[in-house]
Amino acid sequence: MNPILIFLSLILVNGVECTSTFPAILIFGDSAVDTGNNNFIPTMVKSNHYPYGRDFPNGTATGRFSNGLLVPDLLASSFDIKEFVPPYLDPSLSDNELRTGVSFASAGSGLDELSARTSGALSMPVQVALFKNYKKDLVSAVGKEEADKIVSDSLVLIAAGGNDIMFNFYDTRGRRRSQFNITEYHDFLLKKQKPLVKELYDLGCRIFGVSGVAPIGCIPFRITLERSKGRICLENENAETQMYNSKLKNMTQALQATLLGSSIVYLDNYNPVMDMINNKQKYGFVETNKGCCGTGLTEIGPFCNATTPVCSKPSEYLFWDAIHPSEAAYRLIAKTIFKQLLETN
């Protein structure tokens, strides 16, 4: 039987919680899933200040790039694993937190190591190295047999690639544009993704959710830089993002066939987000082409700060800052992930 089906007997649909659970959740990727690792490394890519965390419990700025929770938190809560997924680099991690999973993700990272070098983030190879340390910590906490079982039964979420395409290629200073055309760069990223999954498999992971890239051409920051008239989505960038996602989906299917006992599910973020944009009233959104923080056109990270005004109702905004979704959007995305995990198996 497919490993995911062992754990999924009820899906989060229309607010109904899943009653089955994974023992832990393990997260790799960029700012969409970084729950605070960048707080503990020397990088300018931080969100450990107000108004980030404005709607997090107690209004705490934890290093999450949103006004509140991220998809890893929402997944962990719905699977009844834990309420919040802590960053692995947090020195106060308890044994119980280790048992139930952590995030190794780092804002500014990507599949292309150039992304991490530019931003000072944790590269994907470094995140895997941290996972190896995590396994040692877990063995110390629960013993080798139990640690191996936790890792093999955990849900592993990988979310990366958007930073690479957006900053290394589409940006006018993108250093990869002189080396690749967009198709070649997509293939370059996929060649990084495949061994990443294989290495995690070799380290004992078996159940993967590999996230596709959301519509880059609809990100407020990109719309602003390209001076899109009427602030409409950039159709060429969206079309190219769909091309990349199609290749990624095919790669995950092929990879699962080669890794015995694995379940590797491609998670579609593109179409759900586009539906939120095209049918915003259906989801309760009023604004979908600029963020809640500041003008919503360019403010991210240090430029979205305590002196920056914010909108009065973040739940009506698809984006919190000029790149990252609001908690309201992340909640909708999390629901689609549950559906995709069930429907794919």
C-alpha cells in the first residue's frame, strides 16, 4: 500500500480536521516555509520584527514571512502533530519538538546555490546537512530504532525554486541570464531537485510532498518591477512557470518509480493561487495584486517594518508583503495540499 494511504483516512475539507497523523513533519526550502531559521544566521533576509507576526499568537514576530502562520504550521496542526513547526536552529528545542519535526528551511534559499550565496541563507545542501545533525539529535532523544521509524513515517515537504527563477533569472541583474535561456535554467534547477530528494530518501525519508512554484508573474514585486500597466499578471512569466511545474511533476512521478517504497507527491500551488486571483470574491479577498504592508508594491523584509503602515484587514489581502502570501492565503493553500495528497493516492 502507498505510504500516504496508511496515514490519510480523513482529509481537511471545509474545516474538518484530519484524524490520522504523521509522527512528524520535516520542512526544506525557502521563505514560504522558513519558520525562523534565519533569525539565527548572519543574513539581512529576516522578518523577526513588526509588523511580521502581527496576527501570530501574542503578535509575535517569529521570523515567518507573513502576518501569521505558514503552511507547515497549518499542516502540522491539522494532522494533530503540533501547533507550530519550530526552526531547527532554535537553541531551545526540546526533545518533544525533535520527535514531532522541525523546519530546516531558510528565507532567500533555493535549488540554485547562487540564491543562498547572494542572500546569506542556508543552501539546500546545508539544510540536508542540518537534517543529518537532526537525526543524530533524534537518536539521542528516542533511540535509533524509534528515530528511524519517525523519519521514515514523517511527511517531508520541499518548497523551493521560486527565488531562483525570480531573482537569478527574471531580475534584470539575474546572473543566470547570461548562462541559460529560461528552459535551460528550468532544467538546471530540476537537476538540483532530483538528487536532493534522492539524498533524503537515502537518509531514511519515504513520504514527500514536492511543491510546485506559484504564479511568479502575479507576485506584486514582479508586477512593480516590470511596470505592468493596470497591475495585471505577467502572462509570459506565468506561462514559463507552468512549463517548469509540468517538468517538476513529471520528474516526481519518474523518481517515485525508481525509489522503492517511496511516495512522492507533486503539490500544485499554481492553479489554486490563480483561482484566488481570478475569483477573489469567492475567497473573501479584496486585493490580490499588492501586499498589505506599506504600499504593497515593493516592501519586503527590512522594508516592511514597525514604521511601515499596514492595511486594516490582512485577511482581505492575498499577499502580506510584496512577495509573500497572507495567513488567509496560506490557509487556503494548506487545504489544497490535503486534497492533493489524498486525490493523488
